[in-house]
Amino acid sequence: MKPKYNLIKNTIYALDGAKELFRETAFKIELVAFIIATIILFILPYPIWAKSFMFASLFIPLLTEALNTAIEKVVDLITDDYHILAKHAKDIAAFGVMLSIFITIFIWFGFIVYFWR
């Protein structure tokens, strides 16, 4: 039987995941970059629609880092031994994070070039 959906319990599970994520050094670094970029965003004289899009793009690396961390935890759960497939899984997840950072930089660069005057 499928368990009943419980908003409060699911919220607690999500917050537990967030606490675990905050222990990760890479996430802390990306969070600092997020905060710095958000402060810069308030200074930039761009229209609200552009700032909204740029702000939303800042969540892409945080999201992919969360997924990367989840993949790493599952791989570590499955095996403590070195295995080439475990390495591939972790490397591919890390590459996803790198791509997400490039995408965010590309979005910001595009807006900065567009509004450069």
C-alpha cells in the first residue's frame, strides 16, 4: 500500500536534506557565489524582468549541486570499494554541476552584453 502524502513530514524530509547539503564544501562555495551575485544584481541598473531571469539562473548550480550530492551519497552507500562505474557516476554528476555553472555564467554574460551602454 502506498503511504499517504503528508506535507509536514515531506517538508521535514526536505529540510533534513538541506541540512545535509549545507555540510558540503562545494555547496557552501556555490552559496557564497549565489549571495555575492544576488548583491551585484541589486546594484545593476537592469529592468526587473532581466533581474528576475538572472536571479532565477542562480538557482541552477545550487539545484545541480544538490543532485550531484545525492548521486554521490547513493554511490557511497552502494560501495566503499573503488569501482570504475562508481567513478563514472560521480564524474558525470560533477560535470553536470560544471555545465550548470557555465550556463549561469553564459546567461549573465548575455544580459551584461545586451545592457552594456
